[in-house]
Amino acid sequence: MTAAPGRRRASAPSSTLLFDEPGPRGRRRIRVATVAGALVALALVALAVRQFAANGQLAADRWQPYATWPMWRYLLGGLWSTALAAVVSAALAMAAGLALALGRLSHRRWARLPAGAYVEVVRTIPALLLVYLVLFALPRYGVDLPLFWKLVVPLAVSNAAAFAEIFRAGVLSVERGQGEAALALGLSHGQSMRLVVLPQALRRVLPSIVSQSVGLLKDTSLGFVVSYAELLYSGKVLANYNGLLIQTYIVVALIYLVVNASLSKLARALEARQPRRRTAGAG
């Protein structure tokens, strides 16, 4: 008889992990704001196209070079460098973020307080400032990192705080009875967290992890500052070479749009599957 409430709590679908589900009025406001924003964006695009056409920027001869493979091979090389920096930064940030989240959830002050201080402080510091610190401050103290790491390290440091909050929210979303049941079966606290709580938490926050990774991918454009040959920097070099500034940056923007839109769609698909998975598990 006492187990029934626990089953109900475990099977009740959670609307979200990081924010409350908006009501009917909130959803109407969101739809109105979305439509208004889309109309403003379309108006700006139409104005830009008109100005480009008036200044001859839409002439076929100015776009013809981007129908050749050498141009795309160079830009795809920049995209590969962007993806490499994003993947390495995300891997380091997730590992550090998980450690920080567990530290914030720890009952030991020596682990909880430093982890909390790191998250609260780093979340207020722009990633660009961290890039400048690695680029200019560290070499004065004899720490001159390779070019790749001058971008990856500050991105990992900055995003670790965000991933820490995502992981912490995921752990807190898991019903307490899960961990208590594992302890009752004789598992230690560490084993309960590793084998029972964390797998469920990671599944629940997977859409948020993908969304945060999209933001990290966009942050790799800060490689422009350290002259790392990511996509935006490659576009700058290419524009200086062929003199097609507007065309080059439009193509670069479209590449970013396709990649980020694909990742965002993946995040939405994963998020849409979450309620179905929990509901199916309840049945």
C-alpha cells in the first residue's frame, strides 16, 4: 500500500527541467512574439536584398566563384576546424561540468563551496574575456598555449559552468526514491549515483546538452581573435583574397545556419521524445 504513492510520483511526467511550462496565455504571447519577430526579420532581409541589388552585389559574376570546388574545399576546411574545436571544448566542458555538479550536490563543504563559487563566478564572465586572458595574460607568466588550445581552454572553462547547472538540474529531477532504493539494496552513495541516478539524469537533460553544444559551436567564432583557422576566420581570409566581402560572409552565415539549425532540430526531437519515454515507462 505504501508503494503506490511512490509509483505515482515516478510515473508523473515532468513538463521540463529548467523552466515551468507556460499556460495558455503564455503560449499565446509566445506565438504572437514569434510571428512578430519573424515579420521583422523578413522585413530586414527584404531591405538588405534590395540594397544589395541596388549596389550590384547580387550580380551573377560576384557569386560564380562559390560554384567552384576550391572555394568550398577551403571553407569546409574551416568548418572542420570549427567542429574539432567545438567537440574538444564540449568534451572537456562536460567532464568538468559533471564534476562541478557532483561537487555542488555533495554534503561535504570542501567540495560544495568551491564548486558553487566556480559556477557563480564563471557564469558572469564573458567567454571573450577568458580568451583575452589566455591570449595575453598567461604568456606573461610563461604559459603560452598552442593556437588550438588558446581557443579550446577558455571555451571549456566558460561552458563548464553551464553544463554543471544542466547536470545538477538533471540529478535533482530524479525522484529521491531511486537513490534511496539503491542504498537499501546495499549500494554505496557513489555506486547509487553512478549506476542509478546519473544514467536517468543524463537521459533527461540530453536535449539541454545538445542546445548548450549549439551555443558552444557558435562561440568557436571567437577563434577569430586568436587567428585560429575556424570557419569565420577562414571566411575573413577568403574575403581578403577575392574581394567578395559580402558574398563570402553570406555563405559563411548560411553554413552556420544549416549546422546550428540541424543541431537545434536534433535537440527538439530529443526533447519531444522525453515525455513519450516517461509515459511509456509508466505504463
